[in-house]
Amino acid sequence: MSTLLIIIDIVLVVIILAFVFVWLWNKVQAKRLGNGDLSNDEFKQGMRKAQIVDLREKEPFKRKHIDGARNIPYTMLKYQYAELRTDLPVYLYSDSVSVTLRAARFLQKNNFSKIKWLKNGFDEWNGRTKSAKY
């Protein structure tokens, strides 16, 4: 076997292990946060009584977002989380489960107790959406 094939095999194994690690890390983080992942239907049922936060950046939010959501990009969450009320549930969503779980952990550390998130992210959302008019 040539050296190049061995190197390619090693790189592929490292990439696969990295994906498995990220997947396991997300599972551990979700477990630590409790039972917070909601299906589309569960999210729709509770969203009228919750603060809905879109963690994506401004441009994707403008293109399309869940009706009633406010945009607090994950990159700005540590500066803007005080805009949220700690006594009301917070419903989070993003394009990335990792981002959503990190945001949930951050809010939990900052005295938010009722944190839920859209299980499969915004890409799988089948409810009402809104787009900004340009």
C-alpha cells in the first residue's frame, strides 16, 4: 500500500471521528439541559406563551423566520440576553443544533430555567413564517 493511501485513510478516519465526537457532544449537552427539544407541533403549541428567539444572523432572519420570533444572533447573545424575561419560557431555534444548545446552556447559566428549542432546527420548520420586505 502506498504512503499516500495510508495518509488518506488516516485523514478519513480523523474526519469520521470528529463527526462522531460532535454528534456525541451535542447529545451530552442536550441531556444536561434536560428535556428541552420540541417537535414542530410541540413548538407551535407553546410558542404563544413563550419568547421565541432566532439565533441566526440578521440576513437569514430577514429572508425568512418563524412568525413572532425576535432576532438575537448567537454572536450577540451575551450582550442582548438581558432583553429577555427570565420568568417566561424561551424557545430557541437556529440552523445548527450545536449553536442552539450552546445558547441554551448560556441562558441556563444566566438564571433562565424554562428553555426549549426546536428539535430539528429551522430547516425542518413547517409552521407560519414571515419574510422582511425589502
